[in-house]
Amino acid sequence: MSLQTRGSAAPPYVISAHNLTKRYGDFTAVDNISFDVPAGESFGLLGPNGAGKSTTMRMIGGVSQRSGGTLSIMGLDPEQHGPEVRAHLGVVPQQDNLDEELKVRDNLIVYGRYFGLPMSYLRSKADELLEFAQLTEKANAKVDDLSGGMKRRLTIARSLVNDPKILLLDEPTTGLDPQARHILWDRLFRLKEAGTTLILTTHYMDEAEQLCDRLVVVDKGKIMAEGSPAALIRQYSTREVLELRFGSDRNATVAGELGGIGERVETLPDRVLIYTGDGERALERVTERGLAPLTSLVRRSSLEDVFLRLTGRSLVD
């Protein structure tokens, strides 16, 4: 029985996790988290390395058993219906695991055979995916000859060979240069527009803001906040941030002289942040007090500021 026909009605969410927990001995990697993802949404787990994001993805993919809670993928428990669930998932791991012995096009065809797909289908599907990934001209190249961005696009193309309804992307752009990241973002936008549900983990705030309709901020295995990027920024930060650098030996001292400028002040090892609705006016008030920062920058608030407010530390700590 297919996922579409099992039961009398389609589930309201394609992924539903409630009190999901994963322990390794005395260490709790995922600590009682809950979230629901409707079809077609781009849903993110934002947090630093070690926050429990990848562990959550492995439980969704059915390759790691949970220690507690419930998990449903398209109405099915991945631990009880693993093969059936995985047939409708595309998985892009943190590290590319392409077959270096095969040419680019053959990586797609051989992977498709694991799903029992016929060659008559895979020949045309491989060409379609190579075009989608902008790799048509590299079809007969060795994988070793591809750049990092090309390998990442090939890994994503390979994950689409079975037309998955849900695509799991674990840190999809780690290690890529800015141009390669933007090309990859464009490919993911196209998948979302086509109706594919995207589940991604990232510790890049700009990536989460670009790609996610909604996300959870995760730290030490717990969900700290949930919402759209814009809603989280409105809730936990100000419209603008003034970044000041006075020198690593003076930042903490000078921060004590900034009281009353903006809504709050955060002191980091390399800079002082003033949260305010008007960054330029805040900078004027700093100079009016006779303080002369080495550098100053006014910017819009980001998810980095949300994470700092929720946890007291930076995403890149």
C-alpha cells in the first residue's frame, strides 16, 4: 500500500514530532522537542554545531532510533515503516558521499537502481537532473574533477532521483564559497516552488533567512524559539544593530559607558552591540559622549541577534 492511499485521509502534516528525545548513555542530544511541518514548507533547524540538529535529521530519516517521544513521517512511524518512508525521502548528508569511481551521470543512474527504478526511466531522469543541477556539460566527467559546489549540486541531484516528497538537507552549503552557495540556494528555491517539502539544518543565519519559511532555534538539544525568520527577529530583537569596536582590551570597559543608548547592549569579545530602532542616531549619541570607536557599522537585525538574545552567545561560538 502506498503512502498516499494508506488510511482514509492524508495526514495534516508530512512530519510531526512530539516530545522527541535521543540519548546516548547519560548524554541527551535531543531533549523533548516538538514540531509539525505541513507539505510544501521549507522548515529549518538553526543552531550551532552540537545542538542536536543532525541527530534529529537521522531520526526523521529512520536511520537512528529515538529514545522517547513520537515521530510521524507522512502518517507513518519511520522505525516501523522505514523502507516505505525512505522511498519518499531525499537525503543530502553533511558530507558528500558520491561514488568517486563513477562518472557524474552514472552516479545518478546507479543510485536510482537502489530504488529499483528501471533504466528506461533513469536515462531520461539523469539528464533532467543534470540540467537542473547545471551539470549537463560535466555528465561524463569524473567526480574528482568537480569543484566543491558542483559536487554539492550533484549530491542534491542524486537525492532527487526517486522524486521525493520530502528533502532532508543537513548543512547543505558548509564549506562552499559565496557564489556556489547562491547557486545552490537558487536550486533549492526551485524545488520549493515545485512543491517539495524542504527540511534543512544550518548554522548560517543568512541561509536560514533566505531559505526557511519557518524554523526552530535549537541549542543544547532544546528548542528555544519557533517562527518565521521575520517574526523571530521582530520578537527578540530591534530593527537595527549598531556594531562598535573599541579594541579587544577596551570593549568591555567602554560598554559600561553606553547605558541608555538603545534598548540594550551586548558585549562580545571583539565588539559591542547596541540594539536600537535607529542605528545612526545611536552612533551620534555615542560620539556625543566623547567615545571614539575604531570601527562602527549600522545593520539590520538578523537571526544571529535572535540566537544571542536567547542563549547569551553567538551561533559561531
